[in-house]
Amino acid sequence: MDFVVAFALLCLFTMEPWRVLSQQQQRLLVNMTLVPNARASGALCLDGSLPAYHLHRGFGAGKDNWLLQFEGGGWCNDLKSCLERATTRRGSTRYMTKWEVFSGILSNSATLNPDFYNWNRVKLRYCDGASFTGDAVFTNKTTTLHFKGQRIWEAIIRDLLPQGLGKARKALLSGCSAGGLATFHHCDAFAKYLPTNASVKCLSDAGFFLDERDISLNHTMRYNFKSLVQLQGIEKNLNRNCTRALYFPDLCFFPQYALRYISTPYFILNSAYDVFQQFTHILVPPSADMRGHWKHCKANLAECTTEQIDTLQGFRLDMLGALRPFYMNSRRGGMFINSCFAHCQSELQETWFGDDSPRINNKTIAEAVGDWYFSRNLSKEIDCAYPCDATCHNLIP
């Protein structure tokens, strides 16, 4: 079953026109670069097209620093959904926009992105359907699907190393949603590509997908990830310490199991009420709400019953419980877990850094990430429970 359709609809309604603090500020559009040598290593998108990225060069004091951002966009976990995906921008660079808007953490404005504006900033386009982790091929008499996310990741890195990444002084690997999940699986490998004296850290935005039962007490997300891992040949690319430790190694695709084995400094940006997780695929997937009892709650929080709100609060507590070991034990880790009904907050200017951006303890997301990366201040922020936060930019009224 395809579990990216609802996510795509979510993106359609939430990717508003880029807004900035100043009406005079123009959008930064960055052209696409195809990876010409990718075909030789089999690093191809689902449909066999070349992978791609967008690079905007750093300048001044940031010319030797690099920020890489994995694009998000759900997954495909069976042949039907992957075949459909291969005919869209989620599975082929042929259908992608050739120019991408760089905003939020990718902005080149010191006013809008004070800590990373002058770094080399790269957006890695997503076309494999498995968070850049697969390594398999499906073929029959009429069709070939390339599940080559792992090789795409490696091909893009190899293309960037001689362009200055190989001499980076500071680097941050980040990503949103399925791209945020990708950072968990590539964080330590990314650090190994760079000089030993470089400051290398990783950030996941809305990528902490929880291993949680749905409202029917079924492990819907666990089944989806298991079928994804099997279809796309992912298990061999998961953290080996994790897969050796767990009886079901495919569970290591979940961040909560992989996180404890990551040695590179890590920051987790997530909403405790992530709408993609709660209302689309984990807590209340369509298969668990066949009679539509949650229909009105999903559209308007004011329509949620007391019991439904309690269920949402329980999900938040489970997420905080899964994050507790990281919160308590990680000396170099950072967190910003707010109580907004949101999904992906680092790429939108209005949620990253602005006059009315979301805050915890009067700190914006950009300030929290910057304080953590540059070790300016302790940066582990956890919001109070809904509906206490008046600074949220909720995707649901």
C-alpha cells in the first residue's frame, strides 16, 4: 500500500509561497545539477534518471563550511506505489522543478538565517523512495525500478568532495521528514568523508518517526517500514551495531533504535504532535479509522473529543519517552520538541526564524540549532503540552 499519497496532499496544502521578514527580500532560486558519473555506479532514481542536487556557494567566513539538506517526500513500500512514484517528481529528476527556492535554513540572508547564511548550502533531491538507503533492482519484461538511494547518496557526496566539501572546516547534515530520517542513517558515514579536524554535526527535522501502535492497536508503521526495508534491500545499509542488537533488524530503520548508535553530535527538531505521524500514517492511518470517527478532529482540533485529545497527548508522552535516553545521556546532543501541529519547520522561513516564529523559552528554532552547533548555550528545549504554546504555526486550525 502506498503511504506517501496523504503526505503529498499535506505538502500541497502546506507549502505556501515563501514569506520573509521584509517584503523587499527576493526569493533565492538555485539551479539543479545532475550527477553525470552516477550512472557508472548504478546510482539512479526509480525510473533510471540521473540523481541531482542544488548547490548555492558560500562566501566570506563561511566559504569553507557546508550544509547538506536531504529533501523529504514519504516512501514507497510496494511495487505498485513505486511504479506510480517513478512517473512523478518523487521518483524521477525528469519531472522535478529545475530551480528550487532556498529559504529558512538554506537562506543566504544574514537577517533570515544568521548562523548558516554564508555557508555552502546543498539540497539533495529525493528520487528513490526509501530515505536514500536502498540498494536493489526490480526488473521484469517491461519494467525496471532502481532502488538505489544508498548509491545516490554516495554519488552526490563524491561529486561534492572535489568542489570543496572534502576540505570543509564545519559541516551540518540535515533533512526534513523522510529526509530527516535519512540523516539518522548517514550521519556517521558523512563525518567519515570529511577531515578529521572538521566540526561535523547532524540535524533531523520532523524525521523522528515513532514505532507506535495505531488507534486499533496495530503496528501499521512497523509493517510499512518492514515492507520498505525488504523491497528496497535496505537492511545491509542500516547501522550494524543496531541490527546485531535487535531480534528484528528492520526495526533499526526507526530513529529511536538507531539513535543510540550514532556517535556524531546530533540535534532533533520535531513536533510532539507531528501531523504526518499522528493524523496520516502512525496513530490514525486510514486503515485504523474506516468509519471516519477522526475525520472532523483531523480537520479542526476544536472538533476533537476529550478522548481524542487524550489519545494525542498519549502520543506526545510516548515520543518524549522514546527521546528520554537521548535527552538524559547525550552530552553533545540538542533538541527542540515543540507542541505544534506541524511537519517540517526548518525550511520555511516563517517557522525557522522570524518575528512570529515558534518559540520555546523565547528561543526560535534557528537560535536553538545555532546555540547547539556553535556550543554557545545548552540547547535541549521541550515544550509544554498542547494547547499551551501560542507561538505555533499549526497546519490544522
